[in-house]
Amino acid sequence: MVTKNERAEHGLRRLYINIAVIVVFALAMVSFIVYFNSAEPDVKARILAQYGKQVESSATNAHWKWQAEGRPEMIMLIHYDSQGKERDRRPVRMSHLGVPWVEASSQGCNKLWKMLLNVPMQVDGFRVIGEYYRGELVDNEPVNSRCRFRLSRGPYFDYHIYRGKVSLEGTQ
């Protein structure tokens, strides 16, 4: 016959075992969350770097189209999908240097993104922020001005307005 004490000890032992199982399960869940969350910024940086390469490629395509059309003030930049079918056309205002013209403001940087990429300013559900940096003035011209496209924290890339080139240092 099982006594009251033995039943109480058995119940207490089951309680300890249940608590231990819950603690082990919680620790496993926390470690999975930490592991997968630490890998996420690299994915965002890679996506943003890919957008940076596309911005530079579109700026280069716009330059050569500008050259071929006799250096007009505006060109029509055509975007294609992965199968080579035309996806969209966007007018692009060109500067006298043969690169897409950018209004000297953060709003101008946002317009540049839309002209050259034609995709929403988002990376993995997070908003991309376009910021204008004037840089140094030489003969009253901002020779190294740039647009920085970034997430709220972490990765970014810079588009150099007067050169039409992208720096990807912030995505590595």
C-alpha cells in the first residue's frame, strides 16, 4: 500500500520533472531565436547590396542610352523582368555629366531610387531610407555629394551623384 508521504513525494518529483522539461524547452527556443535572428542582418545586407548593384547598373545603362540618343535632357529607362520582357518604362532626367540628375534633397534621393529601380523602398519588410549628403563644395558645386540608402540601423550603400557609382562598404 502506498502511503500519503510516498504519493506526495511522487507528485513533487513529477512537478520537478515537468519544470525541468519546460526549462529545457524554453532554453532550446531561446537558442533557436538567437541563432536565426543573428543570421538575419546578413540577409538584409545582401539584399541591400544587390539593390546597390542594380542602382549602379541602371545609372550606367542610363548613361549609355543618353550617349546613344545624343545627350538629351531626358531619356526613357526601360526595366525588364528576369525573362527579358519589358516590365516598365520610367523617364529619367539626366545631368550634363551623363548621370541621372538628383534633386539636392532626401526626397530627390527617394525619386532616384524609384527611377532607377522601380521597386518599393523596402528590404525584407523594413523601409529603406534615402538621405542626401551634400559633401564638399568646390567652386560652389558639391563635388562629392551622395545619396545614402539605409535601413533604420545597420547596412547601407552610397550612390555618388556626380559619378553615378555606388559604394557598398556599409553592406559588408
